[in-house]
Amino acid sequence: MSESLAELQAKMKAQGEKVRQMKKDGASRDDLKPEVDILTSLRADVEKMIESEAESNPANKINRAGLEDLCKRRFLFTPSFSIYGGVAGLYDFGPPGCALKANLEALWRRHFINHDNMLEIQCTCLTPEVVLKTSGHVEKFTDLMVKNEKNPDEYYRADKLLEEKCEALLQEPSFEGDREQLQKWIRVADSLSAEEVDKIFQELGIKQAMNLSFPYPFNLMFKTTIGPQGNLVGFLRPETAQGMFVNFRRLLEQNGGKMPFAAAQIGLGFRNEIAPRAGLLRVREFPMAEIEHFVHPDHKDHPDFHKVADLKLPLFPQHNQLTDGKLRTDLTLRQAVDIGMINNETLAYFMGRTFLFLVKAGVDGSMLRFRQHLKSEMAHYACDCWDAEALLSYGWTEINGVYELKICTGARYNITKEMVKVKTVTKRVQEVPFIPSVIEPAFGVGRIIYTILEHTFRSREMEDQELRCYLSLPPVVAPTKVSVLPISSNPTQFKPAMHKITDALKEHGISYKVDDSGQAIGKRYARTDEIGIPFGITIDFQSLNDDTVTLRERDSMSQIRLPIADVADLVYKLCTDRMTWEQAAEKYPKFDAQHA
Amino acid sequence: MSESLAELQAKMKAQGEKVRQMKKDGASRDDLKPEVDILTSLRADVEKMIESEAESNPANKINRAGLEDLCKRRFLFTPSFSIYGGVAGLYDFGPPGCALKANLEALWRRHFINHDNMLEIQCTCLTPEVVLKTSGHVEKFTDLMVKNEKNPDEYYRADKLLEEKCEALLQEPSFEGDREQLQKWIRVADSLSAEEVDKIFQELGIKQAMNLSFPYPFNLMFKTTIGPQGNLVGFLRPETAQGMFVNFRRLLEQNGGKMPFAAAQIGLGFRNEIAPRAGLLRVREFPMAEIEHFVHPDHKDHPDFHKVADLKLPLFPQHNQLTDGKLRTDLTLRQAVDIGMINNETLAYFMGRTFLFLVKAGVDGSMLRFRQHLKSEMAHYACDCWDAEALLSYGWTEINGVYELKICTGARYNITKEMVKVKTVTKRVQEVPFIPSVIEPAFGVGRIIYTILEHTFRSREMEDQELRCYLSLPPVVAPTKVSVLPISSNPTQFKPAMHKITDALKEHGISYKVDDSGQAIGKRYARTDEIGIPFGITIDFQSLNDDTVTLRERDSMSQIRLPIADVADLVYKLCTDRMTWEQAAEKYPKFDAQHA
């Protein structure tokens, strides 16, 4: 598609030049007319094609306004301190957001830490300067910034400004410059040097129009001082990794001195973003989850690689970003390792496990890609990196990065040779000192939460023609697993059945919400669907006679009828992947109308 | 006891004066001799009594060095950045500490949030200055500091220096000053004004001896700037409460506009302590858990108060602190409310629930007291407060505070009248604007963890005369619930049974640790006891014949024999209060020796 747009645009450009030349050469009106018509028609075609491309982009179908309204109304998350005017880039999680986050972190813990017996630790956010100097962050953890030379209150993150300007130009049908060049700049924006950005701003005329300064680095770490004397400089950690590196020796000891092993940490990171925006996507304080897998540099194969080796991930390697911009979906992970596209088995293993995790959590696998960092954009501490990017209404967005870390320089890693004199246990004949390789999968918890919300946000037309929104959250991450709805609000009548059910749900450790508001049952379903509660138990008048209830599934809206005594156990099985809804629907009769 | 010590000391003092006077008056050696003998004997008695008091204090029996060694060796927690020399007041949790913390927080969530249907939220640590100005923290969240006028590198937290100096004097048998006065100063140290502290330092001669400055306030909040311009001042929150206050309106909405309701938050707090010390007890970054219970100011009774009303907590009210220093253990919570000692039912309800929580988590109830804040030490935002204090090797230490908050001034609470125009639902005739009262139970998670460790740290002599230490952690908080120990390290032989067991444990969500090191079983038990694993499954040669294993309980070291098929379910029941060890020992035969 994008080639034919480029072709059309090239034709349009050529035609424009032809018309201009003819005018310059003093061509007659009659001679000009057919050429101008061709140009007009080409312009219309380009415009139409841009529109249709925009429509075919699934990200543009996301009803972001509807989702934002839902998040606000149901207090999933909200800008912090809004009663004081708020602070850009800070968000609070309300009760359902908080539960969603806790469930996602618990899933992460099971999927990664428990599954691979990792060593979980929790380190401090406050970090003394010396640690971040050694790791290179004090010098290099920066973004390029530009400001209006005539108004210092007007400042921008240089790469984001460049991206925006290029995107705006692409949306302009009359733009006759090099569209492919614009698209390439968008892809490489955050890997450009200050000189390169400055040159492009000049070329596009932006520098002059906006009085932009030469791009300068801005350190993203929050600075403070520790202790009452004010002379010990500290920073809030920009990531959790350092805490695992400085504890390397202790962790190795806990693992009985054996390699490989992995440490993991869930906690807060802080980055003083120049221009926070896009809700939870670019914020200044964020929950994250990181793994440091330490492995012998000569043995980067992984014993469990075969378990993910046949997965075909949507890969976006360096080469394709710099050429045709297309995904590779034809390669298994094993093939990608074999042809050297992915560096080694361990890196590929974590990419596969990451894909499985994200899909399990509710991210749409068809709106996900793994993009390899360009050499020029690589973080100062990485020698290879693949980002898991999700397609959102804001465009492709990094939600995870699987890094292979540079340790040859010793610049980032506080791992000295003394720390890793490891006796290789199989040989027992000599000490073999080596510097371990590190694979680092890092997850932005807030970004994943936002992705899940966009990817599971749906709407459907009800019988009464009302359009209702709901979150099709997988039960494993849903804030509340089941609602309990007595059909009438008469409390004495329904109380015994309700208590029987809620006691059993408590016993099973299932989070539930009782809605005995007495509103129409359809209204109550709508409210529970909206916040993503996957199942609903309705106690009706029939329940009073035969001790049965209905169980409704959110996405299909289908219902089954079953004994009260079975319901908590069934919901437990449905929420823990022990049974599917289809299996439940086979076991119990479908329910259409109440036999009162 | 302390009265008779005081009496003895008074006698000693009088005798000393008598001897001095006699010397002054030129008494003969023979006349002096018997009086000096009396003085010497009195001194010996005082010394003996101080020693015996110290011995009878359970806090002095704690083997702190042994516990510290264990924490270090097993990486429960460790000073952060120690490879860079460390930073005082910062600690990292290693794998078992991390699991203990997660279990404690999960217990807190069940005991408080789920039990009372509270609204859990998570707010940011970064807080703009305006919020903490309004709450009074910018002005008043300070500690008094003194420094050596001749050496600014020598500085102290004034109240702690006073406490230490008084305690040192009390330990000195020859001290003839007013011991009761010293004890009173220790109790009120952190409630004294700068003028009062200065006067006492002068009286004790400390000011002169140490060249102390006049005490001056030091703000405990970490300061930073938010955004690239550097003009928006922010602080790291000193507590999580503000986030709940600024979200009050949204929370009220989520509760259907109904009062009372409670918000809760688990997260980090930051305080730039002047003199961090005592391991996890006084640190600069700490996990905490807080509740804000919003209630109508005219209805501070609590519907569930009857559930805790008959508990007799060890109370230490203001009056007793200022007089005899004795605990009141004779009052039920209901009586304490009735006589006005505790302000209201809601405050007492949370004190009772707090006591139950702490004991469930492993705090020794007999080494716990609830101390009411003195009027002069009350935080600027509180009108009453009871601290749960634990007796530790460091002395009585606050691990929780249940505050009743001041809101009349509007100084701390960002709750304006517009926010709380609540229609009282029962009447439906008018709007009744009011400012809610707030009860705030606040828990220091790190302090509670340390208390649990000290209170459950035990040692016992084994048959081989070796002294072994272990942590008698309640199963609910133990980092790992069960160990799996094949008696021989032959892997092929024991593998099938082991997998059967570990699969079943996984299915039940029970954390386990396999130790197939092949070391003597006693050594392996010692290692698992040490880290507080409450149960151990041993697969022995008999298991290969009859599919049974032994299950051992850590504290009693007794064992039972049961089918492999039953063991995961039994451990699950033992770890979730569904069954006691005594009940299990009745159901299954005791195991003494292996029937090989």
C-alpha cells in the first residue's frame, strides 16, 4: 500500500513541477488547463489514499475518547493532584486500576519468576550518585531538548518534535517533498545526534519558524540530596537494574555459586520526562518489572529454548526498518537465531516468553511487534535490543525491551573480576574467572496496563439500540472476577443464598462485587461489563425454590444454570485456566429465561 | 521493682551526702569507716538491682548478633550499595526478605482491605510542593537537630541524643541525680521544644561538653524539581496519606456517595532521617501501609466494634506515662472507650484490629503495647494518637500508629466543603454539608518485618550439642512454606515421587524449595528451619515402596507419615489456618524411624 502511495505522490510531484515549468515558460491557459486537471485529480487520489490508509489502520479504530471517559468515571487511573491543577506525567491508580495492576504483577511473577526459579529482590529508589556515575547514567541518560530562543517557556523533546512535524507533513496532501525520507526520519528520530536533528530542523524550515536552539542534552534523572548535610547527591533510580547488579555477589551465593541464574525486581522507576503525554504512556514515575539473567558468555544457549523455538513472532529487524519498513512474520525463533537475526538462544527465549506473557495478559498479538533497536539508538549500556511494541491509538509504542547488555567495557556493570571468580562445578579442576553476559527483559507495567485497556476495549449495540462499552479483560487480570446480583433488592429473601455464595467465593479467594441496588438487571450487567468483570451470578426467584443460579459470561453474554453449591468452584476454575467457558456450557444447561 | 531501686538510690544518695559532710566536718577515720561501708554496700545493691532488671527485660535476651548474622547470610535484607560503601538508612530486601514482605502485605490486604471492603489506591511518590505546603509538612515536618559548633560534621537528632545520654546515665550505678526525672525525659524526649531540650542539655552538662548548638528544625522531606525547567519544586512523599486525601471526592463517588468508607494504600514513604540506625527501624526509604477511614463527625461509633470490644490490649495512656510509667492491662476496649481513655469506637476498633493483625503476623503480643501520644508530641495533623510499640533489643519501638486526625483547621486536609456535600441517603430531604472525621491507622512494613524477625528468632540445642538458630515464623508470612527433601541424592530413583509432590504443590499455589544436595538430612533441616520454612516433606526409601512421605513441623520437630497423594492438600490447609498441626498429628501416624 505505502509504495503505491509513494508512486502516486511521485507522480503528483512531477506533475506539479511540470505545471510550474509551463507557467514559467509562459504557456497558454488552454495548454495549462489539462495539465492542471491532471494535477488536481492526482492530489485528490493522494488525499483519498491517505484517508483510506488511516482507516485501515486498526489503531485508528480505537475509541480513545470512550476509553478515557470510562477510565475517569470508574477511577481506573487519574492525573495525580488534579485538585491542585495536576502535575504532567504523574498518575494515580484508583481501586480497579490498582487491582488490575496487582493482578498483572502477580501474573508476571508466576510467568517469569516462579516459572524459571528467579531470585526476586527489592532495592531502594534512592541511589547515590557514585552508582549512577559508574553505570554511565549521570553522563549519558539524556534526551535531546530544543527551546524557543525567544521564549524559554517553550521547549520540546527534540526527537518527538521531529516525529510530530514529519507526521503532520505526511498528513498534508499538498506536501511535495520526499515522503519516504519523512517516514525514515520518524523511524530513526530518537537515534539521531544533535547535529543531525539540527540539520533536519533546518531543512524542514522548522528551526527558523520556531526559533529553535541547537539541541542540547537534558538528564532525565530526578536529583536530590541524602542526609542532613546536603553534600551527598542522590538520584531516583531511572530503572531497577542497578539494584540487581550491585547485589550480584550475594545473589550468586544464594544460588549456590552456580551460573546461569536470574534476578528479578518489580518496583518504581523515575524519569524526569521533558514532555510527558499520552496518559500512562510517557510518565515521570512508573511501575516496572525487570529481569537480569546472568549467563556464561560462552554458553548463551538456553535449556528451555525448545519450548518457544517454534513460535513465529512479528519481527522488525534493523535491516527492514532501514529499507522497506516491513515486518518479518515468516521466521520461527529458531530460524531467527540460526540466521543470526537474533543474537542467541537466551535472547530469543525471553522474547518468546515475553510474547506469551503479553498475550496472556490481554495484549492483542496481532497488534504487537518486536522491533530491533538501530545501532545508533541503542542505549549506552546495550549491545543489542528488541522492543516489544504495541499498536495503540498513539501509534507503535514500546511496552517492553529485551536487552543484551554490554559488559566488556565494565562501564555500566559494577561487576568486577573479584566478584565473579566462579568455580565451574562440573570440572572442579580450576578456577575460571569470567565476566558474565546479561540478558535484561524490562517491562513497563503502566504501559502494558494501558495497552491491555485499549486492546480489550469494545462496544456493542444492545437490543434497545443503546451502544454499550465494555472491557474484554482476560479473567486472570480482571480487577474483580465475578459479580453477585440478587434480582430483587428484597434483602431478607435473597440473603441466605447470597451469603452461601459469597462465603464460598471468599473460601476460594475470588474477588467479587455484590450489586443489590435493585436496578434493572440489564443496567447492572452493563456496569459490571464496563469494568471488565468476566462473570456474573444472578440469584433469581427460581433460586429460592431449587437452589440454582445463573452464571453469565461477559463477552458472549450467554448464561448457564447450575446449583449454588457448584458456582464458586466453577468460577475458580474459569478464572485459573482450569476450564473454558465452552466446557462449562457443555456441562450445564444453557439458560434463556427464568423458570419462576 | 523500679520503686525499690529508686528507694535504694535515694538511700545511697543520702548516705553519700552524709559521708561527704562527715569528711568536711573532719570526722575521724574510725567514725567514717562504718558509714563508708554502708555506702559501699548500698552501691553494690544498686548495681545488682540494675543488672537483674536488665536480665528480666525480655528485650535483652534477644540474640541480636545471631539474628543479624542470619539476615546477612541468608540475604533477608542488606544495606544498599554496600559495594560502594553503602548509604545509611537504605536497605535492599533479598529473596526471602522480599517474599516475607509480599506475604505480610498480602495478609494486611486480606485482614484490613478485604475484611472491611476498603478502596485500595496507589498514588505517586513525587508530590508537588503546593500539596505539602497545604498539609503543613513543608513547615512542620521537622526534627530538632544539634551540631558541634566546633565541628559541623558532628551532628545529632536532638531527641535521640537526649535519650541516649539519659539511658547511659541510668546505666551508671554511681549516678546520684534524679533517676525518675531521666526516665521521664526519655519518655517525652521527642515532644520537647527546642528551648526545653537546650535547657536539659545544659543541666546535664552535655551542651558544654559537646559544644552543642541551640537545637534547630531540619525538614525530613527529600526535595527535587519536576520538569526540565527546574522551577517546579517537588518532594518525595513522607507518607502515603496525601494521595488518599486529594482523591477523596473520586473515592466517595466510587462508594456511591455513601459515608463512612475507607481508602487504603500500600507503598513507599521517604524521610531524610538525620541519623538513620538500628537496621530496618529508622531508614530513609520504607514500605508502609495506611488506611484513611472517613466517617461522619457525629457518628464515630463503629458497627463492628462489638467484634473486638472484649479484647484487653496493653494500654499506655498519657496519664500513666507522666506518672507511674505502668501499663493498663485490665481494661477491655469497650471499657477504655466508656471511661473516655480512647476517644471513640472507631479509633478503638482499629486498635483492636491492629493488635489482631500484628499477632497473626508473628509479633509477640506480650511484647507489644499501645502508647498514647503526649499532647506535646502529637504530630501537627493529629488530635489523638495511639502507637503500637514493640519491645525490641533496641527498646520500645513504634511499628504502627492509629491517629485521629485534626480537620477543623482545614490546614492539612484538602477536603473543602464543596467536596463533601453529601446527601445523607436515609433522609432524602436535604443536603447536609459536613467535614468528615478521619481515623488513620498507619503501618511501617519494614519495622513490622524486623519485629517479627526478633520476636520469632529462637535457638535450641540439638542432640549433638550444637546450638541451632531458627525463625519460628507463622506459616502465613513464611517466605517458603515447605521444603522437599529426597533422602538420597540419587536423582533417577526419587524423581517420580518428587515431581508428583512438586506438581501438586504448584497446583495448590504453595511456595516450596527442593534441597536435593545429598547432605545429611539433619543439616538440611537446620538450613530450612533457619529461614523459617514451617514444614518439610522427606522422601525416603520407604516412599519408593508404599507411596508415603514424612511431614515434619519446624517448631516441634515432630513428624507424621502420610500418603504422597495427601501431602500438598494437607500443607495447604496448615498454611491457610484450615487445620492445626495438632489436628494433622491426630489424623496421621507419628513417624519416628524409617521403615526401610
